[in-house]
Amino acid sequence: MLKTPRTPIARAILLVAPAMALALGVVLWGANRGYARETVAPLLSTGKTILDQPFAYPVGKPPKVTAVIVTMQPGDQTGWHEHEVPFFAYILDGEVSVDYGPHGKRVYRKGDALMEAIDTAHDGRNTGEGVTRILAVFMGAEGVPNTVNVAPPK
């Protein structure tokens, strides 16, 4: 015949131990099957820019990654510019229309992800109703500018 433990601590251990063992078993079982708490939502996987240009990282200099958030008020414009390095963009809020000159215009909205054109003049404008915010990640190198102002294409 089993005796009931007499001390409160012993009774608590007897009540909690089976639940703890079950919880540990579930955690270990899930870990062995590759389950994780986080969810991965792919944004972009590409080897080409938005204009279908293959890109490569600058060579011969130490690499340098720069991440910024660009904020544009309604009607704000970037001015004509080019990127000399690969540049990933993710539209956090709003809408931006980009004029690529002879390559046409494209509109990007909240949730869009892209690899921006390299060595191609373009001009972005906030054409939405509110503020546009863009996460910009430049994959460059020491001494290589991420953005260069240029004249509009003819």
C-alpha cells in the first residue's frame, strides 16, 4: 500500500513531478523533430536585380554592409541616382514609384521586397497618401559609395 507523503513539500513534488516529466518529454520530442518557436517568412531570394541584372559584390576591398531606414513624406522625391553596390529594399510602409528612365516605371508598396537596379539611373517618389518607410540594406565595400547622384537619362 502506498503512503501519502506527510510534508507539504513532498506532496507538491509528487503532484508536480509527473507534469514536469510530461512537459520535458514534449519539449525533447519537438526538438528532435526540428520544431522551433519562430516562423521564417521569406521575403526575397534572387541573384538578379529588379531589372533582371545579375549582381556581384564589390571585390578587392573589405566588405561593408550598411542598413538604413529611408523615410519619405508624401510627394518627396529621391532625385536621380545610381547604386554601385547590391541593394536590398523592403517597403515597411507606404508606396514609392520608381522611374528607371528607358526601363520604365514601377510601383512598390508595403510588404514588397526587391533588389534594386545597379548602375542604372532612377528616381523614386512617394506617390502614396502617407509616409513611406523603406528598409535599405547595401552590400558594399569600404570606400565604394552606396548611392551616387546622377543626371536624369535622356
